[in-house]
Amino acid sequence: MDLREGVDFDFAGYLSREQTESPAEVLSRTVLAYARSQGLPCKTVADANRRRSVIRDELSILPEEPAAMRSPTLPGAYEVGSDLGGGLRHGVQLRVQSSSGSTVIDWSSSMPALYGHTISLTYEPATETDAQVLADHGGIDGASPWLYRLRPVLSVDGEPMAQGPADDPGREARVEVILGHPSRYREARSAVHPVVVGGVYAFILDVGGDLRKAREASRARMASLPAGDLRTAEKLQDWGLDWFAERHRAYDVIAGVTWNRLLLDVNEAMASLRPRVTTVGGAVVSLARDRVVFDAGRVLVSPYAIDGDQGRSAFITKLAGHTGSFLEHRVAQGHWNRNQWSAVRVVQRARATGQVVMTIEPATENLLDIVSAPDDLKEDMRARLRSGHVITVPQLPVTDAVPGDLHAYIAVREETGEGAYVVEGAIDGDLGEAGEEEGAGSGGGSCEDSSQPTDSTVNLANGNYTFSETDLTLPARGIPIVFTRTYSSLDARSRSLGPGWSHSYERRLDEDRATGDVSYTDAEGRRRTWRSLGGDLYDPPPARFHTLSKDADGFSLESPDGRVERFALSGELLHEDNLNGNRVTLDYLGGRLVSVTDAAGRLVVSFTYTPEGRLETASDIAGREVRYAYLPSGDLAL
């Protein structure tokens, strides 16, 4: 009996809704059902494989023999270690480029010397003055970026290997990881990762071996380190190693049920705590280190059929790619206890919510014109179409997601199965929120997505036009002060800025006294409901991981990273706290918000109103004032 007759996988069906099983797990279940339907008694696929007389051997596959190894001057047996010259070993080279494009770190090592070790890139204060500024303002999240500078430090297991000159926080930079090969017949391969100055980055190497010891070593280092960026780097390393380990297990399943060997090359990925940057007029005004990004820059797998039948090669490669993407968000959620997004999950969410998901072939490249995506992402898709890939992409971004509107696509070359799984520009990427590390700074904003300084979009699905603009931004300890207005054409509610408008501090809770359900209105006017389960227990809406609680004085809404918004029983936002004890307080008079006080106790923003109750002025501690005017209809005059 050939169990491969039962191997089938509906890729389109798998992407039609969010799944709890990986493609490899679905395939395993399908083959097991087929085996049982054929009267083959088995409990697992591995058992079925044995019963059909196909026994998986445990022999490792030797690496490619370097040409120099055949030299008569060298021992006849393979050797590793210091006896081999540098030219006979795999190598790793990391190049860090600054925001200006110049190479500021160029560091190399043999690959065996790095097996099981943590390679990290962190940013430290460039001078003692910069360090004092960060200490006085609660770290990178609280200090104004123009007050300090940072320098990159490349470390192995927390020990500095190289460092570069000072750079501006929040600026985009890049890291190139070059994997050298000892054979003269193979060129070095590289992966390029975008980074943001001020983040924490771990570069994980997978050489196909047992990753358990590497994870144990990383966890031991993490336990011995104090809170800070080096400890965060070890947490990122553990996350990346776990993803590679899960991927190995999934690939074992795929290889077993298809009677293949999957040959793995040296693979590399970057796991990062990447800052979310707020800019005004091109200037960086704040950083919030509250999102994690996984970027598998170089992941290669080559299937070889044991019986020589390579007809399933493209199918296996494509299945492995979809599995790897799925594992990105599932493994990440286990490490960060937050909502995470891979390319596969974004496409699944889009289809499950009725959005248009487009299949674009090279001959229909013009369809990209109606896809709502950033220009650079569109250019990436065009390049892949011209190289023969077929693109699967939601026409609109997935909006019901933390950390915000998500753009993603899947690109597969059908004849080979190779592909790319891209989220927000990270190839084979995962994107999501990060829980706050102890001792790290905290970002500001609501428990939802923080508003951007200026933005406008039209939702092609429902015609809703949205516009947002930031009027005031102030650095503050722990939680930056940002006053942003947002307009939604489908929002008929009239608040202090008139119909359709809301602002950063109009977040509120409204309780339905009949059902006990509580609705939360975020800074952009969106409403989501926590269903009452009786007593003080509430069920959050889908894809929301915030905890709502009620006491005699009001409500508390706690985000997974420990930030807490406190509301009065009447619904007004009273204050916002972060894990470091910083608090932003809102004061009201006659039901109207009149001032905002920062964590240092300074009254930083004041508001005045017209006799009709419309917001008239917003002024800050720096002496800036924004005045608002209204049409006779009550609408805000722009």
C-alpha cells in the first residue's frame, strides 16, 4: 500500500478561515484517516509508515565535501575544530549599516564557533550624558528622541564583539547576514534585515542539529541576566530557536507521509523587539518598544524522494512554506502571550471576514493597481510576479488586528513550490505586540493602536473615509503625551469636536445596565464590546487580549503588557498607568475634560470649550495653542 495516495491538501480551503492546526498537522490527520479507511490498523502516521514496511532511518546526511578536503596534505577523515583552516569552515559575517547607509560594524566568525550562542544587536547610550537623559525620562520609551543618541553594539552571549558610532534613535538601518560556504563551487548567501535604531535584535542560526541544548543554554543565560536589553535578546533567541525546532518537527511529518528526505541548508532568522516610531513632519518624536517582529531571512528546504519520484517536490516545498508561516504566529503567541500575525493568518482572517482576497498571476500584474498597500510592498510584489510567482493578497489591509492595519501577501512559484510569506515587509515574517520587559520603558497611547500623526484612508469595502492628525506631542516620563484628532465618515456620534470626530483622550467605557456588557470606545472612535459572564467577569471581543474588571468605583482595562486604563462608573477615562508606575491623569469639570497631567505631576495640556460645549482650544506646557472653529452646522471647520 502506498500511503501517498491519500496525500492531498487543499491550499485554498486552508486559507479560507483561521486554523488551529498547521498544514503539516492537517496533512498528517488526512493521511491517517486514509490509512484507516484502507483497513490499515494504526494509531499514528509513524505507525502506519512502519506497517507499510517503510522505515525511516536515523542516518544523518553528510554535508557537501569541501574541495580542499580531498587534498593529500589533509587527513583522510573528516575533522572539525581548530585543525581546519578558516577557509575550510562555514563562516558568518554581519554587516550593520547606519541610517545614512554607511557600514558601521563588519564582524566575522566561523559558524561552528557560534553554534548554540546568541548573536544580538542592541543600542546603548552613546555618551554618559545620553545615559543620564534616558535614566531621567524612564528609558527609550519615555525620553524625547532628539535629546539623546545611541550606538549599536554587536554581542555574542552578552559579550560585546563590536560597536559602531552614534546614530539617531528611531531611524531605519539594516543588517546583512552573510553565510559563507567552504566550497569553491558555492557562493556565499545572505539575508538583509531592516532594523530601527533603538530596538533589540537576535540573529538565530539553524544548522539542522538538536536545538534543545541551545535553548537550554539560552534560558540559563536569560535567568542569570538582570532586566534589560541583553535579557530581552535571550528571550528573542529562545523564541527563534523554538520556531526552528517546531519547524523541524513539522518537516519530519511532511517527509514521513510523502516518503521523502528534506535536506536543510544552513538557515537564519532575526527575532526582534522593534520600536514603533511616531513622526511629525519627518521628525521622530517618540519611540514605543511594544512590538515583536520575526523575519526568517533565509530558509531553504530541498525534498528528495526516497524512491526517486520527484513529482511531489513542488507540493512538498509549498506545504513546508505554508507550515513555516503558520508556525510563526502560533509559536510567537506562546512566547509573548499576545496576538501575533503571520502572512498565512492575515490571508485567513481576510477571507474569514468576507474581504476580497486576490490571486494575481504574472499575466495579470495590473490587478495590483487596485490593491491597497504601501508602495514599497507593491514594488516587492511586482518584482516577484516578474520572476514567475503567483501572489495571494487581500485587496484591503486586515483592520481588526493588533498592532494595527496589516498588509501581507503570499508569493509562490508553482512549478517549484518555493515562495515568500511577507507581513509588513518582513519576508517569512511574524508581527505582533510584545509584553513589556521588566525595567523597560512603556509606550503610550490607548490599549488599541496608537494614532499616527497624519493619515487618511478610504475603506473600499464600506466607503468609510478616515482622517487623523496629531496637533500636540510632548515628551514625558514613561507615557508620551500625544493629542490626535480622528475623523470617521460613518461615525454619526457627536462629541467635543463635532460629528464624526474623536480625540486621543475621549476613550471611554459604556455599560449596558440590562445585559452587563461593556463597550469600549478607543482613541479613533471604534467600539468593541466585552460580554458580561456574570459577576465581574467579562469575555473580550475576538483578537483582543485585554482584561476588563469592575469595582465599586469604576472599571479597569488592562492590556497584556501591563498598561491599565482606569474609567469612572460614568465612563470617562480617569488615568492611564504603565508597569513602571508612571501615570497620566485626566481632570474634568462639569463632565468636560479640562487638563492632562503627566507622570511627573506637570499639567501638560489644557482645554477650553465654547458655550455650546465644543472644544475651542488645546494648549500645552510649551506654550503652543491649537484653536478649533466650527461651521453653523456644528461640524469642525478644517
